[in-house]
Amino acid sequence: MTKKWQINNKKNDEINNKIKELQEKYKLSKLLSTIMVNRGISKENAEIFLNPNRHNFHNPFEMPDMEKAVERILKAIDTKEKTIIYGDYDVDGITSTTILKKFLKDRGLECGYYIPNRLIEGYGLNKDSIEKIAKQGYTLIITVDCGITGNEEVKLAKELGIDTIVTDHHEPGEQLPQDAVAIVDCKRKDNQYQFRELCGAGVAFKICQALSIRLDLDEKEYLKYLDIACIGTISDIVPLVDENRVITKLGLKLVNCTKNIGLNVLLKLIGYNIVDSTAIAFGIAPRINACGRMGDAEVAIKLLLCDNYEEAEALAKKTQEYNMKRQTEEKTIYEEALLQIETEKKENQDAFVLKGENWHIGVMGIVSSKITEKYSKPSILIGFKDKETIGRGSRKKY
């Protein structure tokens, strides 16, 4: 299908004046000024877009339930409560878990963590994992990058004597998890926070900022995690505006001189001398994501948490191996899917439903995206394992 560019030709005196104001104030070209105005950026908010700094972060206590979350975490710190961070297996979930675990460790609270297995458990909270956590004696769960739709799981946790703090950035369902102690998510309908596009790592970073303010800590105690927050932000493909832009701009500076041993080793292994957003999106992110896709997110989280160079080198090599395996699986499924479209003459269908034996569940989503991108049509890919009659799949809309 041929794609067409939609050009914004809307021009009037007001728009032309805004373009001219940007040109004059910031010494920008007309082209760049026009693009910025078309994206809703004017002289009033251009400074944070062009030159973001640490003073551009908003007050974290304006986020929903932040006060409640901070008070409950402070109680856990004071009593050395057995606390676990419940994350996700993608880059955003891994970086969110890393940020919060490291920050709380520095405050004297050694937290456990739980990352669900993508191939067995799938995304988010599940009742089996809650029961496991309860048996291990945890009395506080802090979710990162998940939990906003885990109503039944949060209820179960409460019944088992566990408090839950939900921190997430996804859209909530019809009802919030009412049994949670706090629900920090700017996609809530009652949200008053001025920016709602943070990723999970961004929300975790704001939790650390809020705790730092309450504990009267130096800014560097949370700002030092901007390198990890930056990786989560870029990888989750959230709009790079407002606080996301601040996180990314400042975070990239830290990534290039990172003190995180695992990240440092991974950068050297990949061979990047200068790290920019492209290096993160196409170099770092695929390797971290590959671990979760192959069912072993533990490798990625251990890499970012470890403080031993030899261990980090072994883990970084493992991410490389998983990424190569992911690429091989992806290539195989993609070629089989294209062949199926061709041989079954499906090119003119409005959408594709494709199936194959032993298609890897952790990779089908990538292939579905590539099929949708290639044909500009929705696609559903279903994989059947060992001739089973019920398959698992992934879909991408257009």
C-alpha cells in the first residue's frame, strides 16, 4: 500500500508570528521554528524543549496518591519491612525496578524484586505470583510499570496480609484497584498532574524524587538515576516532550559517563563510544528486551543491579546471545509469514491472520509489527506448539 504524507499547510498571521518569535528569540532557522510551532511549541514553552534542566521537573507530590505512597514507603524504611518490587520484563519494567531498588537500598531498605516470566505468566500481576510472594513473608509490594488493572491480584494481596502500592503509567480499567494503599498513575481520570506521558521508569524516578524531598536529601540522590530512567523513557517510545525530554536530555549526558557497572560493560561490548537516543533504541534496548522475550528477564535485571565487573561481563554476553537468538527467531517467523501471505494470496485482504508451528511467543509481536508496517494493514500472528490445537499469538493494529 502506498503511503501519503499529510502536510500541514495551515498558515495564518498568528502562526507566522509564532514562527518569527522563535526564530528571533532562539536564533533558529525558519524550518525548525515552523516544525516546533506545528508541534504546539511556542516561545512560552520553547525553553524546556530546547534547553531542559533539572529545575524543569514538576512537583512530584501533585501526582495522584504520591503523598500516600511516600508515607507508606517511609514507614517501610523505618521498620526495615520486608518489601518487594514487582516489575515487568521489558526495558521499561527492568529500568523501573532497577531505579527503585537501588534508591531504596541506599536508604537502608533492601528490597526483593519479582519479574514475571513472559512466556509462562505474561504481563502484570498474577495470583500465583502474589501467593508466592506471601509465602516468602513479604508484607509490602510496590509495583512498577504494571498493576493499574490488577484489581483481583491487589485484593488477594490484601487478604494475604500484604499492602500494595501501585505505580504505573498505563490506562486504568473501569475501576481502580480499590484495595491498594496508593495508586500513582497520571492516566487516572482524576489526575491533576500537568504531564501524563511518563513511562514506568519516569514514574519510578518521580517516586525517588518525592522521597528525596521528604527526606531532605541532596538532589543528586535521585538525579544520579537519570541514566537508567533515560533508557526506559527512550525504549518505551513515549513522547519526548516536557519531563520526558528533561529525563532524556540530562540522562543521555549521564549514560555517556555512567557509574552503573552493568550498563558500562554493555556499552563497551556493543562498541559505542558516544551514546545518543539512536544507540539506546537500537543498541541497548534490543539486548535488554531480548532477555524478557526469550523468557529470562532475570539476566537483564541482574546486569543493571550488579556491582562486579566479571559478573557484568558474563551477563552482558548473555544479553548478546539472547539478542542473536531473538534475531534468528524473528527472521524465521517473518520469512514464513511472508511466504504464507504470498502462497495463499492474502495480499488484498483487509487484515492478516497468520499461523505457524513453534513460532516463538516472545518474538511474534515484533514480526506482527513488521507485517503491519510492510502492508499497512492489521495483522494477527498465532503460534502453535508441537501441533497443539490452541495457540498463543500477538496482534498489531494499523
